[in-house]
Amino acid sequence: MKFTLIALAGALTAANGRQLRNTTPRKLENENNNYNYQPQMTSSSTLTFERCIDVTTMAGEDEDIQAAISAGYAKAESSYVTVFPNNYANEKERMIMTVGSYVAAKVKASANKDRQFCDACKDWQETCYAQQYGYNNAEDEQQDQEQAEDGADENQQQNQAEEGEEAAEGDDAGRKLYNAPDCDVCASKGCFAEGQEGAVDYDEMVGQFVEQVAECMEVEDGNGNAYYIGMACSSYGDAAEFAVFMDDGCTVMTNTKSASSVLSSAYSDEGMSYSTLMSMTSTYLQEAFTTDSSCYQMQYDKPDEDGNNNNNQNQEEEIAEVCRDITEDAMYVAYCYVDQQEQQEAAEDEQQAWYDVDVQNADDLEEVCSVVNAKLNMDGETQWTYFYDEEKQGSSYERNKKGQLVGSAADQASMGGGMIFLITALVIAIVVAPTAWFIISKKNKKRTSSSESDYQGWMLS
């Protein structure tokens, strides 16, 4: 039975109801009559992925699209993800956003994290070199070494510059906080290496590629046919895949083409193969759906000429860019409701769609949010269905034998059970087996000894 908004809004018992074209979500207001749609996150939040969700929508009137849908080769739907700002899954804090926005934010954050760290390393390069090679004069060298040693600890360990009664009483006037990147880590990441002129920044290109896909990227295949590349939920609902769409809004996906085949002959403005960029994105995608993102943004100080530093001790903690981006594009699911009265009135006036759909306008996040909230509040476990087919359309992910994403919580739990079995087997092999062998050997020896004393020359003693 297909989900229908009318059934959920007006009468959940109407099992054969059909989705109407017009839906009107109701905003839940707080005590100050302010809308509570906009999520709030702080630097202590941890962005945690829950699931990918497909909602069916209305298709355009294009005859080819309608024929493909009727034949089962295409489906009009859009993909969304639900996330939490923590890892304990408080349902009132569940957020929803388009899958493209989520993937773009996560991939950009992963691709840019080394660049941001290296930018801080370059600010401290002179200090790190002074600590390593000691080329400054004695006074400056000692001062730079103290800064580097104190700043290497990212937890902002305090270096007390003055001792005495005032410092003991908690007077911060004699304290300096140094927050600098670790020089050894900077060197290991190649942050001090001179950039080659004309060198390609692949991380930046990957970020730009994913942003284009998130917005529905138009490409032509080798035969000059126009297609659109976007993101869609995997058949497992635990990740998002590159998919081929038939419309410029990336709402009608076809399962007869894979993104890799369409992109094989397409190139970016920089001359980079889109197929190559898609392959390079795989690692970031795996991380996006298996790793939580901290909203804490490390802020590094910049040393000045006097050996002091512009520390961030008294500054308000900054929220990581990935969390800011998602906050701007998401809304709380728990606060999305359907206006039942308007839906009941619409049921009498509006024509029904020619096939059942979840929402009329997949670009209306409020409408989608209302539908998802209604589904989640239905009796029994919510069943989510997916059109993407990994066997036909390929996959960007590495999975274990159970189909779980490698690196995910489910995969680690599965690995934990396997490790217990392995340890048990090793214990048996190392401890039990030798012990059993020793006992058997001892019995055999005793039996042999007894045989030698009791039986000699075919006569009993």
C-alpha cells in the first residue's frame, strides 16, 4: 500500500486513499510565536547520519519520461537524509535535508580539512623551523621554542609565565595561552613544502564536482545525449549514490544508465575527466556516511613579531563549516505537521494524481518534512523503499559480506563478534590444545611404562 498524505492527515484508516496534488504543512510555533523549523547546533554538537529517505513525487508531462515510468525504467522521486546533532538520537532533534546538500557539506569538509590545517601550519612555519634547526638568535630561539612547545598541544595547555602570589590566586595576567598546530604533524602532511606552480588541487576539484552534482549537473554522453547527474539513496538506505536522471531537476531517475558510463566521456572545464573525479570522491563518500562530524572548529593562534600570540581564549567558539552548512539547509522533522482541515477541504476540490505519490513538489522541504514526520508516526515500523539498483547502476562504496558499509557502526559491531570468535579459537589453539596433548602424552607414556614392566618375553611377571 502506498503512503498517502490524505490518509495520514485526515484518516489513517483509509488504506486505499490516493495522494492529492496539494499539501500544506503546518508550522509549530513556540511560546514567542517563532517558528521552530531552523535547527540549532553548537560547537559541542556531533553530526550523526541516520538514514537516506526517498519520497515519490509528480513527474512532468514529457512523453518519454511518462513512458519510461510506465515501463518501470524510471521513477519520479527525490532523496533526503535525516541526521541528529548528537549520537544518542533524540527524536525531537531529528533533522531532514536534501541528500545533495548533506553530501556536499560532508565531502567539502573532508576534502578541505588538511588544507585548513596546513594554512595554520604555515603561520607557525618559522617557529617550527627555529625549534627544529635553531637558526634564530638565542633569545628569539628560546622564545620561539617555548611558543612551539606550548602551542603544539591542541588542548590549549597553559604556560604560566609568572609565578608568585598573584598567579597562585588565579590572576590570569601572567598566563599566556598558545594554540598552535603540532610541528611534526605539519611536516608529515607536507604543509611546509613549497607549492609547485600550476599544481592541481584535486581536493578542491572534488569539492567543486560534488557541489555541481548536488545541484543536478547536466552532461552529454558519447552519443551527444543529454543526461543529468545527481544523488540518490542507495538500495540499502544507508548512503547516497551517483545516479542518472532524465530531467533538469533530478527528480526522475532512470535505472538503465549508470553515472560512471555517462561520465566516462565528459570532462570538467579544467580538462579533468568526470569519471576520474567520481572515483576520487568514493573515499569521501564512504566517510560521509560512516563517520560522525564534530561541530567543534579548532582555532589556531598566529604568532606576532614580539613573540606574543593572538590567542582565541576569550573568543566565542566557532562552529565547524559542515555544521553551519547543514543547519542552514535542514529543518526539524518533529515540528512539521500537515494542516488536516485544509487537506480535507482539498480532498473535495483537487483532482487526484494519475499515480500515487508522496508529495507534489519535491523541492518544497516543508512538504517533504511533513510527509516524513507523518510516516515516522505511523503505527508499526516504517517501511522505506528504494529504486536505485547497485547491480545495474554501480556503487561507490565498499561493503562487507553482510552488505554493511565498511567502517560503519554496524560493520564494527559485526567485526567485534568476529574478533570474539577469533580470540576464542586462538585460546583453544594456544591453551587447550597443548594441555590436551600433554595429558594424552602422559597417559601414553604411563601405559607404555606399565606395558614394559608387566609384559616381558611373552610372560606375565
